[in-house]
Amino acid sequence: MKIAFLGPHASFTQLACSQIFPDNDLVPQSSILDCFNAVKNGEAEKAVVPLENSIEGTVSMTLDYLYDFEDIFIETEAVMPIAHHLMIHPTNEDFEKIISHPQALAQTFHFRNDHFKNMETQDFSSTSASAKLVAENPQEKWAAIANSYAAKLYGLKIINSNIQDFEQNHTKFIVISKKKNNLQLDLPKTSEKTSLIITLPEDHAGGLHQVLSVFAWRKMNLSKIESRTLKTGLGNYFFFINVANEWHSILSENALEELRSFGANVKFLGHYKEYLLEG
């Protein structure tokens, strides 16, 4: 079975993917969009992409693609501790630019502000892509922020370890596919949830309250609610909602029916378990 992941090799997503699918064919993709397209086009049966970081919050592109792509569902969620390291080519210790994924740069802001306050930074598609670029261009005065596996794979020298701004730095990864599976893994389980995307028929006073009341009177706990712009005009949003705990066939289905009864568009992304990974 082919599993797509946000690459290249040695990305944090690959580290997560290799724990979730230790015996499958892992296929790197250059972007989160490519991961979604790989599943949509049948090039991979599933894909692993980042959804949220404990420091920087939701990965907006992942949320947008969950809305944009029809018939793509979440099979499970996995949480992994994240450690960032500053690394250079061993033959070039004099660097003038730090490159990495935007999330990694944001998660190490205070370290960089304290030690490399005026140094230029540049965004790349993944942490491992930045490490690979530094390895392949020893003549350039670049340093990368990535994980220790990337440093080992690409032969880079770590000059500063664990540079993330907060010790409790974790990222949630999701497994997406065309199937409404509740993926069972031989890993420590932490919680169970249902993910929905809800779009209101129009922007009117009390609209969001009407949505929330559907869950409130049923005593269904919402562990997350986040709005994202629909990109169709100011004030137009969709809402990403996580409902905590087990899926109750009657209670939960009735809640969805009530939402649809007043014109809300409800996209069911899946009911699944959350697992813990090793960093």
C-alpha cells in the first residue's frame, strides 16, 4: 500500500508516517496539496499531513484542502513531539541565512531573535527540504532548521540543539483517504473525536450561536472550533469543529440533521481516534 507524505525524506511528517505505517511504501510529496492530489487521483491510498502545532496553531493549508477536496476523510490523528535543531554544512560554518519551513521558523523565533537577531531567513516547503538544500550547496552561506534525522541523512553538523521556543512543542498529523475508516493502530491512544466542516447559509446575527446550540443542548462537547475564510468575500467563513468522545449513532446523526434543517452545509470528515507517537 502506498502512503503519501509531505517530504522530502527526513521531514517530520515522514517520521510520523513511518510510525503509523511501518510496513508500507512511503512516497514523499513536495507539498500538502500534492498529498491531497495523490489520494484524490489514486496515486496513493492514504496520505499523512500536518494539521496543527501546539505553538503556531492550525496549518491553514491543510484545513483549506479539507474543505476544498470532496470525498476526502480523516482516518486518524497522531501527535508527535517536535524538536528543532540548527544545522550547517560541515565545510562551511560561516552562514548568513537561515532557511526552513515557515512553521519551524515561527517555532524558533525567540532563539533566533536572541542569537541571530538580524539574520535573513527564507521559507521552504519543509524542514527536510531546507536541510537537503544546505547539503547540496556547500558553497552557499546557509544554515537549516530541521530534525536530527535530517542532519544524519544529509551529513549536516548540528550547532544548536532543541532550539524550539517552548519545550512542550507537539504537532498533530492526520491520515487522509477516500474511505470513512476509523484506523486502528498499535500505539497509545489518547482520545476519540468527530471532525466536521460547517458552512452557514448566510451571514446573520446569531448564526454561529444557532450551530453551537445544536451541540450544547445534547451535551456534546466541542474540543475545537475554528473559522476559516471561504475566499469568496469578506465575512464569508467555514467552521472546522471537533466533537469530543464517542460517536453516538442516534444522538450524533440527529445533530447533523438539525444543522442541515436550518440550511447549514455539513461536511462529515470522519470519526477517529488520536494516538501518541515518539519524537
